Amino acid sequence: VSMQHSMHGFSPSLFAFSLLGALSFASAFSPSLPSSLALRNGAERALCTAHGRGGIRAGGLVMMAKKKAGGADKMQVLLKGDIEGVGKANEVVQVNVGYFNNFLRPKNLGAIISDEEVAVKIEKEQEELARIKQEAVDAADVIKSMGNIVLKRKVGAGNKIFGNVTHKQIMEEVQKKSGGKVVLTLKQKMDVPSVEGLGSFTVPVQLHPEVSATIKLDVEEEKN
């Protein structure tokens, strides 16, 4: 009863720290004690349990998620901004514990991320990449099935048209022809042919790094 009373008001972490200190002192003088290692391991487990899986904080410095790399303490961090020589925003990097505590954390430029959280992040990114690719595949199917787009041009001598055929003009006509199902951008690579006269042309466009399509273009005379 007296022991329970004396423990009342103490946190599990304080008890674990005290136990670790006592065991370290004892093992220095009696390294052959058979139970020292087991008790020390038990105290360390108690310390971790007292603070949950996330680890402990001492004096405001994060003492968790540390990994040995090249002989130095490293921790896994998700960057919140671009940092030259370290990485770009939303990247997961390994940094020194001191660098995180003294620079990244105070400036809110990084956050500790666990292996489990990294796995979830990768899964979400893969799902997003798959979604983007599928949108490109769907757009390619629409372009293939929608038929030719038509641009009207005034014609001069020798059936030469006035004005150029541009990326933007083709982009706008594709959007109209597809009923808004395909919305191209100027960032997408498009091999616009050099059109000088009336006729039919093909316009390759890269919808995605792994998906391309061919737009069929008819240039016709604009009647008054």
C-alpha cells in the first residue's frame, strides 16, 4: 500500500527514466548482474509505452523517428516547402535530427512522417497518377471517335489561305467538337503542321507521357 501511495502522482515516463538511471548506475559496478539487461530493456519499453508509438520529447526537442545513416542520427521528414540542396515541397527526405529541430521545425518547413504514413502517401499518389492517365486514355478515345475538326479560312491566289493554323485554334475546336469532353492545354505537345492551303491534315498531340492521340483536321474555304 505504501508503495502504491508513493507512486501516486508520478508519471510512467518519470518512473521509467528513474529506473533506467538506476540500472545504468548498477551495471557500471556490477556488469555481471544477470537481470540487469532484461530489466533495462523492460524499462526502455516502459518509457516508449508511456509516450506511445510516436516516441518522446525532451526539452522540446523531438527524439523520435531517428534512423542511423552514415553514422549520424537521421529522421524521416515530409518537406512543406522547397529547400535548396534538401528537396522540394511534398517530398520525403532523410535529414539530421539537429537540422530538423533547429531549422525545419521552427520555420514550419517540415514534419516528421512515419513509414506507415509514407506508404499511405505513395498509395494516394499512385491512385492520382492512375486517374490522370485514365483521363488521358478517355480523351484519346473521344478524339478518335469524334471525327474531323474544321477550320475555315479565306483563300487567296493559288488557293493559299490567309493566316496560320495555331495550337490554340486546334485546341478550341477540339473542345467544341467533343462537347467539352476534351479540354487541351497549351502545355501539351502538339505537332501543328505548316498549313498553307486547303486540305486534310493530321495533328499528333501528347495527352500524357504514355498516351497520345491524332486529331484529324480539315481546312476549308470560308465563304462570304
